[in-house]
Amino acid sequence: MNSYSMSTARFAIPRIPTRSPIWGLIFLLTMATALLSGCSDGLTDLNVNPNAPERIDDPALLMTRVTKSAGDLISNQGFEIGNLAGQYAAKQRFTAFELLQWEGNTGVWNGLHTLMRDADLMAELGHPGYGAVADVIKGWAALMLTDMYGDVPFSQAVTARTDGNFTPAYDRQEDIYPAIHALLEGANDRMAAGVSPVRGDIINNSDYGKWRRFANALRLRMYMRTSEVDPAGARAGIQALLADPSRFPLPRSTADETRLQYLSGPPNSHPWSGSGRQIGFEVLRVSTPLFDILAGADDPRLEHWFVPVGEPAEIRPLAPGLNDANSRDVISSTFNPAVFFQPTRPAHFLPYHEVAFILAEAAHRGWIDGDAPSLYREALEAAFTFTGLEMPADFPDRPEIAYDGTLERILTQKWVSLVDFEFQGWHDWVRTGYPSFIAPGPDAVLSSYPRRFEYPTAEQALNQRSWSEAVGRMGGEDSLLGRKWWDAR
């Protein structure tokens, strides 16, 4: 018998009795079992994607993920939802958000909680330097979250992987704020004491000086946020930060800012650059309130930020709060793509000029030593420096701009300077009522402007008890018009 016939003989299929179906079934099951067991070896290895690991054990990899994700989140939120919430922009189409049909913003809710979880894991895997940076990131994420919603999961927010609790309690905002202060202060002090450099930090490149300035600037923002609910505590907190600059350094110029520098090509370019976001970019137009302020003061930032349209070509605004039918055909100016649509545009976490405006407000309130008009002028200059423009010499003395002894003047110019900075302009309006022109548009479904975001609908379904307790503390309704703890005006 030749080799071929021997092979076929060795693997010859036995004859199945045609009148014995049970034997046929047994044979087929036996063959199937043999084939499956023979083919299973190595399949589990083949099903593992080396480019998408299920577990990360290197804190440097998590550091890169966390810092990149944080920059992407504020970039995405700032340009669209943040600009609309603060009424810097109006939409020509797809106007549901402008009509105040705000949803729970599930993307930012999930994104911030994911950042907190990953930062927590990074701290566990790495040395104390990773833990210190993680606490700053967790503090920033928790602050952004609670300022948008009010009471939110915090103390139990990221413990499910260790304690199996998938229905975390919602902490009260008045308890979250002190906890964030403690996180940031502890991180600042540990960095000052000396910790090893971290790897994978694509924001500050392991520059602990910048991380400390960012942490303390966040605390400055937080103290001013509580100006209406706890003015004495806000004043004492700001004074304590300023009294010890060696322990609590703050940003001194735009060079001290914490920012993520994007690169020229995907996937590391700015999230709003590229053809995939072109339509979303083009439907956002300069709002009438922002246009009126800039044009009224002959502010050069108007021509820097927006594109002339029509005949004659000029910058033209769009009123916020119009429905699609009323806004679609309005000739209006888009944001300047040369400024806002570039792949390498950085993501700024807290600009230096925000710090300068907070100090001007603190001086105006009499909380700190310093001349309010002078600090206000410094803040204006810092805002221009941030844009890359030189402030006209007479700009701070123009009637529409000059310090007039009112908080509204300071906060209106602070609002102008915070174009594209997630929700900071809207937060100041919720806190103080300034700028006073923020209000529902003519086609809005609400008669009052939102003061918070509603919780994502998934929370009511998946975390009903904790959600109900939080809503009960707001009077029993999860409403856009509900008040957060610091919203006391």
C-alpha cells in the first residue's frame, strides 16, 4: 500500500449502519467533540488583541491615557456645549440645546468618572509622584462634575472594582468641596516635599511646579465659587493662599498654565480639527451678546475670533435661542478656523487670566490688599496676551471697558475672556447673575435660564435610590432650574 492509501486508510470514516440512527448520532457527537477539543488549543491566545490590552500595569501608560483624555474632554465640551451654555455662540442649525432642551450630558458624566477611576488606579500602580498628580486630576474632574450637577457620587464614585458597589451614594456638594480642597492641598504639599518624576505626563512633562500652580489655581477658583454661600470662608481661603506663595504658588503668567499641546496629525490632534467635525464647527456662530460687547468697545478680538460674511463683508451675529426655522437663513459669522480649528491648538485647563480676574474680584470685594482697578487692568492685559494680540494702549480706559466700581464690569470682561473655556462663563452667571444679559432666547422652552444640568437618565434607572436621595434634597425634582449648594444669590 502506497503512502497515500495508507493515509486514507488511517483516517477512513467507518461505515455507519443505515438502520441504526442512534449510532449515527453518537458518531457525529464523538467526531464533533474531537474536532472542538483539537481546535481549541491556542484559541484563547489568538483572541487576545495585543493592541487593546484588558489590563494596564504600567502607571506611565495610564498617565498618558488620563492626561490625553482630560484634554480631549475639555476641548470637546468647551467649544460646543460650553460656548452655548455661556451664550458665547448661537447655532444656525440643530438648535435643541439653545432652546434649553438640555439633556444630562452623559458624555461628560461618564468621561469624568472614568478619569477619576483611571487616576485612582494610576496612583495604586505608581510611586507617590503618580499619586500626587492623580489627586490633582481627580480634584479637577470632581470639581467640574459637581459644578455642573450639584450633588454627585464622589466618595464612592470609583470604588466598585474593589468593593463591588455599583450604586454609589451622591455626596452633598457642601461636603465635596472640602474634600477636593484636601486632595489638592495634600498633592501640592507632597510635590513640594519632593517626589520622583513621573513618566507619560503629556500635559506638564513631570513639571511639579506647574502641577502645584494648577492645583492652587483650582482652589482659588473654588473659593471664589462660594462667594455667595460662604463669603467669610471664601475670603479666608483666598487670603490663606496669597499669604504663603512659597507653599501655595499660583500661575504668574501664561507660561505657567497647565495645558495639553496637541500635535499636527491624528489621533493626537485637537478633537475639533479635521473634516469629521467641519459641519459641527460651521453651525456655531458668534452670539449677539458677545458681538455687542466686542463691537461696542471696538475690541480687536472680534476680528481675531470671527469671520466676516455677507455683502459688504462684515462680522454679523446670530441671536441665541432661535429654533431651526428662524436661525437657518440668518447670515452670521462663524468662529475663525485659523484660531479655533487648528490641529495643534492646545487644551487649556485653567488660564492665567482667569486667576487675574479672580484676584481683581477679590480686591473689589475688599478681601485682599491690592488696587482693584490696577488688578483689573492686569487681567485685561493677560486676556489679550492669551489670544496672542497686543492690547491697545487706551483699551482699559475706554468707557465701555474702564473699571467703574462695579462687580458687573469685572465679570463681564472676565466672561468675554473665557470664550471656549468649558463652562466657566456660565458658572459665573449662576453664581452672581453677571453678565446680566444671559437669558432664554425667544424660542426657548423655559422662561428661566438653566442653573445646572440634569442627571443622566441612566442614573435614574441604574442607581435609583441614590438618585432619588439627591433629587429629594433639591425639592424632589431633577430640574435644570434646581440650585446647587453654592448657587445662593
